[in-house]
Amino acid sequence: MSNPKAALIMGSDSDFDKVKGCISKLKEFNIEVEVNVISAHRTPEKAMEYAKNAEKNGIEVIICAAGMAAHLGGVVAANTTLPVIGIPIESTFDGMDALLATVQMPPGIPVATVGLNNGTNAAILAAEMLSLKYDYLRETLKKARTKMAEAVAEKDKMIKERAAAL
């Protein structure tokens, strides 16, 4: 079985710095990632065509990052039955416009949504979805959780030492 494949679509190249963590985390989990710039508003036909052909092209989950009106995730979700994860990108109104546009989908067309600019969580959520098919991801995710818990325990120890020294 080959490695899982995800797509990351950003509405603008200006979103790239905010989604680099998503790309890195997907690669860390050995998930192949296809990165695209496709606008729901400026290239709507391309967005719909990409979504309609994604499964045929080996994509198993689609992550959409967009700011402002943030309709990208919804347009993609309306044109595929693959899971779609939205990353609202903060650009105006403290990102609330992007957050609400991404999360407030009509019944029947869901877009799983992570926090503002949180590409890392989008990648982890994609890995969790893909772990239903790819067993190695379950173990990878468990190890990542253990590593996080160990890091918190170490920070707790250091803070206790600093507090005791006051």
C-alpha cells in the first residue's frame, strides 16, 4: 500500500507562511501532500474541477486554507465527498469572517474546521482521518501524543524548580 495523499489548497499565495506548519506536519507523518493555489472567487471553475477530480487523482483528504470570505472549503466540499478540512486564515476582522465562513456550512456539506491559522491541527486531523485506513498513522499519532505529554511534564518540572527558587 502506498502512502496516503492529501491536498492542501490555499486561496492565495499570501497564505503560504501560515500553512507551512501543515505541510511540514503532513510530511512528518509520511503523508504525501499536493500543494495548490486555487481561489474560490477568482478561479471558481478550477476549484470545482479540482474537487470533482481529487478522488480519481488519489487524494484522500483535502485541506483548504482561506481568509476573508473563506468560501474555498465550502466550494470544494460541495464538489466532492472526500473529507474537507478548513483552515481559516486571519486577514481582516481578526479572522472572524474567515472562521465563520468556514465553519458555518449548510446541512449536508460539512467542512471540518480548525482554529485560525492552525495548519498543524489540520494536518493532525487529516492524519487521524487517514489512520482509519493506514495503520502506521495510528502508531505515529500515539507516539506524537506521548512526546507532547513528556514535553509538558518536563516544563512542569522546570516551572516547579523556578517557583521554588523564588
